[in-house]
Amino acid sequence: METTSSSRVGAQAPAAPAQEPQTAGQPPEAAAPVPAARRTVEGFLAADFPWYGLDEAFTGPRWLMQVGTAADGTVEHGSTGHGDEPSARGEIATGEKERFAVVVTVASNPVRRSGDGTGTLEATSVSSAAWLAGSGLLAYSWPGQMDHSLRSDWLDQQTEAAWELADDLGGEDWSTLSLPVDGEPTPFHYRESEFGWVLAGSTGSGVHLGAYGRGMSAYGLGFSAIADLGAYE
């Protein structure tokens, strides 16, 4: 996976809930007059590719997360959450183990010109989905005994490591896992860490899938195209 003049798939990790950019000094109300839930749904509806989530075998809570866009506003990827809504400190702060799985959908795009015409954007691939999933998991991870002031440096280092791992899906850090996508067995690259698991693969519908989670086993999951975004709160 070659790095081009663009950033890594917009350099937007799929972890945090959807937020609008804010101008320094502006209160949230001034920067985001539209309700967050509506902004989130509109972002998903603007995509020209199918969104994926866990299939009907999962009966727990579902919610929409953020979408990532290109410079011209085209939606490139986004995430859907399942189970407990995670927080960065997680069980360190609450003492309770979170159970969640996040599915990342990445549009399959060839190498293309950037919106300003000054360079080319990197073609999306399974590695793109793996990096977005890996960095997403890190955003909801907080090593025990780590001081708040050190976490930013730790997150930068670990995010770079996640990028390197995503760039080497054939390496020894990854194994192969077959899971159903729209009912069809599909191979995924899979790895575990002390913070949770990450997987990535491709579908037959023109998108790449990434996923990450903690407290829920990846081995029993299945994925399907989302027919009704209204099922996600």
C-alpha cells in the first residue's frame, strides 16, 4: 500500500461520535446548530455505497458513528456501533467491562485526482479498512497506570504502529478468519491485542470492511448491508 500525496484515507479514525468542526472560541451551539443525530444520518445518506453492520443475529443496541469525507465532500468511509457505547477510559474508569463491536465501511476507490487537482489520492484497499479499524480501537483504549498527560504521545505512537500493521496484512501479526457477509463466507485478516481485536476484508458489493471490538468475540459475528438506518439510534 503506497502512500501518495494524500493522507491516509482522509486521516480520520472511525472511533469518535460524529462532530462538526468548530471555530476556536465558538461555543458548541454556534458551531453546530443542527442536532447531532440529524447530522449523523444525513452524512450516511449522502454516501453512494452500501453501509454495513452486524447481521440480524445481533439483537443489542445499534448506533451511528462518524463519516469521513474527501476534500470535495464525498463520503469515503464511516462506522456503525453495536453493544455498549465505549469510552476511552472504559473499565479503568467504571470498573465494568465494555462489550462492543464497531463496523467500518470503506468505499472501494481507484487511484484518483485530489479535489484541488494538485495530486492523487490513495486507492482504498483492505489495508485502508484495517488501519481505520486499528486506529479506531486505539481511540477507545487507555493502558492501565498511564497518566493523562502521556496518553497523547502513546496514542500517536500506537496509531503509527497500527498503520504499519495494516500495511503488512500478510505478516505474522495477522491470521485468517472466515465470517459471513450477506450470508456468504468471506475471508478476513484478523489480529488481537490487549485492547481488543481488529479485522478487515472486502465484500462483493464494492466496499471494504473493517471491524474492531472488545468484550465480544469476533468469531461469532456476521455482517450484512444495512437496509434501514433507522435501526441505528
